[in-house]
Amino acid sequence: MIRLADLEKRLEQQYNEDVKYLRKNYSEQNKLRASVLRFQDLEREALVREDRMQRVILLLGEEKFEDTRRELLAGKDVSREIVVFVDDKLPLWLAMRAIVEQVTEIQVVDLQDALLHFGKKASRQAIESALASHKETFETKTRSREKFVSLKR
């Protein structure tokens, strides 16, 4: 049979040990906090860059970039290569974003010409629709009779 006084003593000891451990734990966490925040910042930045690389690859065509699978089959060590996986089709608004990211602003007619240059045939109406559907990404301004597109800051 367990004596209640011993049980109470053990519980107090456990509590005191847990307090001591948590103080050390929190102290160590505080020392690592700056590194954790930096790591998280780098992760977010990497995701932004990978997303942009995907848009560029799909806009310019995968054949312009290294084919890691082919290099791997040829026996090349690709363990240190930057590999970006892309979907098969680039939506119009993402193609537009890839172009507009490279300029401060662009006229809609020039944007249409740039899309056509990269093999994305899009009507003016389709471009206007994409701009209206993605107001969180694009900003439009009208000067005289010309419409300009830029990315929202």
C-alpha cells in the first residue's frame, strides 16, 4: 500500500524537477530563437524564389533549362543541383505575373505582345479578365487612353 504522505512528497518533487527543467528549456529556446526566426525567413524567401522560377521555366519552356532527370540517368551527381518541379500548364495570370515582375509597369498592349512572344496567345479581353480576377496581384492605372499594369507592392 502506498502511503499518501510519500505520494504527496513525490508529486512535489516531480513538480520541482519539471520547473527546473522548464527553466533550462526556456533559456535554451531563447538562445535559439534568433536562429529559428532566420531559418523561417530563409524558408519563406526560398518558396518565393521557387515559385518565380517555376513561372519563368513554364513561360520560357522547360527545354531551355537543365533536365536533371537526363543528367541523373547519365550518371552525373545531381545531389547539389537546384531542382524545381513544374506543372504542365501555366495559367494566363501567372504568365502575366512572370512578365510584369521583370518591369516596373507595362502597357496592356505590350503585355499582350510579350505573352504572344512566349507562345501564350491571349485576347485583350482575357488579359482584362485576368487582371480583374487577380486584383490582389495586379494594379492597373490609366494615363490618357493607355492602360498600364504593375504588381501591387
